[in-house]
Amino acid sequence: MERLISVCLWLILALHLVLRVAGNAEGDALNALKNNLTDPNNLLQDWDPTDTNPCQWYNITCNSENSVT
């Protein structure tokens, strides 16, 4: 039983890490778009590609699951 609990905890941790990495794919795509835009007024300066997700970025809206809408 103790081994089963340990395996479950490791699986949960691994799944969490995978989802965190995959969760920033939208941020990566938006950052690639930003790099190809001209932003003379620096409206996109807070678009930080190191953020966990882009939901806090200026002019970006997300749903309750932190996916860009």
C-alpha cells in the first residue's frame, strides 16, 4: 500500500511538470508573434516569455483554465 501511494505521488508530480511545460505553449506562440510585430508604443513590453502562462499579459484574456481565449 505504501508503494502504491509513492507511485501515485510520483505520477502526480510528473503530470504536474508536464502540464506546466505544455501550458506555456500559448505564451511561446504569442511571444513569437510579438517578435514579428512592430510595437512603437511598447504596449507589449510586459509579455514575458518566462512567465508560467500569458494570462497576466497586457491585452491577453484567458478562461478559468488559464487558456488564452
